[in-house]
Amino acid sequence: MPLLELLKNSVDNKDRIIGREKYFNSSVLVALCTLKGMTHFIFQKRSPHIRQGGEISFPGGGYEEKDKTFLETAIRETIEEIGIAREKIEIIGKVGTMIIPTGILVEAYLGHIHIDDIDDFNINKDEVEELLFIPVDFFRTTKPRIEKIGITSHPKYIEDGIEKFFPARELNLPDMYHKPWTSRPRSVNFFFYEGETIWGITADIIIEIVKLLDEYENKF
């Protein structure tokens, strides 16, 4: 088959992530539950002794080869972290995909966890300090605080405990890449609830869901 025809048949117009294999691939479950007739997000506060300890997030983690899909990753991590039975998790659908400048790719799914009481959860204390239940309506009526952070790329890095260097000169790259260079700053969203800060990836996902809710309501 001629190359041009082969290319025409190969492009299927599907959304795909270019260079996915270069990222740390992960999934989260945007977990919902109903308490006293109100829909709440279920957040976990990460145990203080683990990476990003004390931060607020949705259940989730890195994709593993045993996971057939990224959705399975989100479900597995949810079961492992907050200790809920699989049959209590109802998957509603996929929210979307996030690519983070730090080299992380996050697949976000929305799910409803059917519980009778918050005592139905049996959190993994090695990873989760506590669960937080915040009404979805709080985020629909609260504007986030927005700050910006700069992003700097360094031509050296640590890998397996060894300092390595990016060979900019050998690669015949312009002088700007021979030393740290800055990229366009990015906006970071923050929410504050009862003394806790919800920000970054988690806040961005919340904002996307609120946007979806508002767009749907505006149709009617």
C-alpha cells in the first residue's frame, strides 16, 4: 500500500495522548456519596509519612501492568486506600485526562459509592490519615483562589541517586538550553474548607465537574 494511503487509513480522528509512555500514568476516582440527602465529594488526607503527606486528594494512584484499563487502576486504588467493597462502587463515567507539567498524566473517573454510614469505610492508615466529606454544592458556590507558579527546566537531574546532565552542547542545541530555562507560568487553583486546603490536580478536577454541571443545567 502506498505510504500516503497507509497514513490516511491510520489516522482515525480519535483523541489520543501523544508520548503517553513518557509520563507517569495514573488514575483517580472522583468519589461521591450521599449523606443526609446531600451529595458529597469523598476526599482523603494523605498520611503524613508518605509522598505529599497531609495533602488532600481523591483516591487513586499509578497504573500497574495487572490493570487492564485505567479505570481498573482507579477502582483498585480506591478499594486499597479507603477500604470499600467493589460492589458498592458505581462508575458514572470518565471526567477527562490531565497532563501535568511535572510529567504526570491523570485519568479521572466519576463514581458514586453507596454507603449507609461513613463507618462503612475502612481506610488504609499506611496511606490515608482520614477521609473528608465536602458537599458538592460548596464548590458550586465558592470561587477558587488563583495563584501562579513558575516552571523551570534544569539541564541536570538525579536518577537512581546519580546526578546526570542534559547534553545540550553535544546535541547542538541553542545556548539557552545549556543552563536552567523558564517556561510560561501556570495557574494553580485553591479551595479552603474548614481549615483544609484543596488545590492543584484535585482542585482542577473539581472545577471541571462544576463546569459540566453548570453547562448541563444551562441547557434547560
